[in-house]
Amino acid sequence: MKPLLTTLVLAGAFASAFFPANVRSQDLASADFSSPSYTDGALAGQNGWAQYNTQSTLPLTVTNGRVSWPGGATVNNQDAFLPFPEQITQPASGSTVLNFDLFLNVSAPSASNPSYFAALNTLTTSTTSGNFQNARLVALAQETGFVFGARVNGQTGYPFVYGTNVLTIGQDYALRAEINMVAGNANDFINLYVGPDFDNLSLYATAGYTTGTVSDPLFGAILLSQFGSVSVPEAGVSIESVGVSVVPEPSTYALLALAGAGVAAYRIRRRARC
């Protein structure tokens, strides 16, 4: 086998063998409500979750392995957040990719102008001063089902973008918001993926910048939201799991793999001399 081809083969083999999934992505925060670590009752106070802000009506609860709320409310009820170890800021160059994953079903999508059921907080604490909700996820009624939508943040330059594939109310879906934080202003975007599970996802929608003046987002915590108002009613959802991870840039992973391949090739040559 030619030396270059040998190196490339070794790179792939080394990457698969020595850089498993937990190296390829860094978990920032996650929760599996169906696991034994969660018990039926108030979500706030369990495994790092806390009440966001001061609104405490209709507290979010864990019931039979899920956090659910009925939707339809036009007032603000309790939100809960799970902080990251540190705030994720915009890169000085290149890009940073976050995967915001939920396994959920939608029981009551909003007929129009829906409020977000999940988002990412700017801050890693419940302090509201200077805080903002980014990577907002919504469910909008469509025909006899619904569509998911996303926006990079709440500013008008980053509007909601919805998928066109109508989904089934009450059916479980894996939903991934792939958040692309790109160096420079007004160029971040979200690829929204949907599937029956996280091994079978299909691109569903892409939300990005349109026009206007915006500030690119920062990320500090997962937020489950029951925000509502007269003009933006809540959607009803049932969430089994949620998590956010950082995905390394492909170039970084490739360098690690090639470095590993070099070590492997050296060992092969050394054995050949023995």
C-alpha cells in the first residue's frame, strides 16, 4: 500500500478506535427525565435545575419520566433552567457548533405566533439583567398537525423559520438544533433536524440572518419555557430528554486523527525493523 494511502487509512482507523463520541463532542448540560436520577415532582431543585426569574405559577414537574405542560396559556408561568459550566461566546475566527437536542412530542401546537417552548439562556445564572433567550424553538399548528420552527435569537434580523414537512401531534420526535456560531456579526444560523431518533435525522429547516441590526448570541444554560402573553400563547409539549454539546471543528478532529495515525505508523515501522 502506498505511504499516503496507508496514512489516510490509519487516520480513519485511529479516529474510530481512539476518539469516541465523548471526545468528538463536549457535553455542556443534559437531562434524561426517564432516568432513575429524576423522580416525580417539581423539576426545579433536581440535578441542577432551578427556577428562572421569579414567576412560579404552574411549576414544571417531572411525571412518568417526562416534563410536560398543556399549552394554550396566555400568561407567563414557571420556566426552569440548567446552566452550562461556563458561557459559550462567539469565536474570534472560524466557527463553533452546538447541538441542542430534545426528544419530545407536541400535544398542543399554537395556532399562530407561538411562544418558544425551549431556548438557550445567555447567562449561566437566573439573573435577568442582561439576559436573553437564544436558539428559540417553537411548534406551530399546520393542517392537522404541526411544524417546528427556530430562530437564532429574539431580534427581528433573525426571524423564525419553519419546516414544511407537517408532523403528527402526540408522536415522539428527535429534534436537533445545530447552532452554527460563525466569527463576525449577523451570520450565525441554525440547521434544524427532525427524525424518529438521533441516528435517523433529516434536515428540516435552516434559520439565519435576513436584514437589520443584530447582536450575535451567547449561550449559558438550557431553558424550558412556559412564557406566554396575550399575543404569544404557549405550545403544549412533553419532553423526555434534553441536552447541549459542543462539536469540535472538523479540521481539529482531522488533525487529531492524523497525529494518531502518525503514532500508529511509527509503531508499525518499528515492529518491521525488529
